Amino acid sequence: QLSKRLLRLISYIPAHAKTLSDIGSDHAYLPCYAYQKGLISQAVAGEVNEGPYQSALRTVQSLGLEKVISVRLGDGLKVIKRGETDVVVIAGMGGSLIRKILDEGSDKLTSETTLILQPNVASDTVRDWLSSHGWSIFNEDILEEDGHIYEMLAAHQTAEPIQLTEIERLMGPYLIKKKDKVFEKKWRMELHKIENIIQSLSNTEQTDDIVQKKQQFIKKAEIIE
Ligand code: SAM
């Protein structure tokens, strides 16, 4: 059985989708499962590192899916052609890396592409990239599994991309509305961390740099509150 996190990501695959790329696929569980459940008919599992690439190959071979799941070694979206798949999944990495992969490979994405993204940290940097590149988020979730809190989102290009407010960018436009218990937990913890930082910055010499940093954290704490 797949993890709760990967199952939720799979639930975002649109009904009309036939093909999917999983970039940074590691073991290739997600594309294999999506295929076995009949959600897609073909997939690409992309990996930049040799170890996870071999692991993806092993999973695909052990399930006899070589003809439908193409395992490719390469950096980010370089492993696919423009518009090759209906869905592109990038999950289990930091927000900055996801943003970099999207930015460097944006020519591979089309108005038909659905993006399914799961940043481990810094989701705001991913939302920021999406909203400044014509993408609109159409679903988001947050869940806790094995002591980790995961945020995930799905997006597509729209003629008039939905502009996000500062709070929506930070916390997620749908997550704010859903008000999940895990969402509250995450932001309570985050606020606590920031308050500790503000406290320790107050205890150091008040140079211009420190004062400026403190102001930034105070502003963030106010937003979270
Ligand atoms: N996507 C899977 C998941 O969510 O369970 C695996 C996540 S794993 C923690 C992150 C994977 O991304 C690693 O296997 C790593 O090798 C791969 N990766 C990191 N940077 C990458 C890049 N630029 N292009 C492709 N894969 C990358």
C-alpha cells in the first residue's frame, strides 16, 4: 500500500489524463501505482541520481511495466519532451529545488499540463513561482504522516491566473479555507519557532542588520497570528 502522502498526490490526477511524468521519482512507486489503478496509460519516471534511478528501474522491472513506464536518467524536466505528458509530478523535495526545476524546464510545460507538487519545505516559494508564471492552484492539502507535515498542491495554467495575497502565498489559498487541524498545528509550531528567533535576536547586539532581521520575523509572526 502506498503512503498517505503519495495516495493524496495521485488523487489529483485529472480524469482525462493519460500520461504522467514523475520527476525525482526515486523508487517509482507513484507512476507504477497510478498505472496499476488505471489512472494513466503511460508514464515517465525521471531521476537525476544513479542510486534512485536503479531503484526505479528495479520497481518497474519487477512489476513487468517496462513497456508503459519509461525510466530516464537526467536533471529535472530535461528527461521529457515539451508536452510529452498530461501531468507532471514533482514531490518530496524542498520548495527551492522544485521552483528551480520548474523554472529551468518551463518550456516543457504547456497550457494542457497539470502540475502536482509536494514541497517538503518552503511551499511559499513554489506558490510564488506559480503565481508569477501564469499558473493557478486548483487544489491543496496538508497531512501528517510518520511525524512529518506535508503540503501538496495541484495547478494548471489559466487565461487569467489567480493572483495570491501575501497570506495566501505563505499559507496556501485552499489550506487557509480548509482550516485542517494539521494546518493549525503547523502554523502554531512555526509561530513558536519564530517567537524563539525574535527572542534570541533581541538578546544580541542591536546592529542595523539584526534590527532589520528582527522586523522581518515580527512581520511574519503577525501574518501567522
Ligand atoms: N518523489 C518521490 C516521493 O515523493 O516519494 C521521491 C522523493 S526523494 C526524497 C527526492 C528524489 O528527487 C531523490 O531520489 C533525488 O535523487 C531526486 N532529485 C533531486 N533533484 C533532482 C533533479 N534535479 N532532477 C530529478 N530528480 C531529482
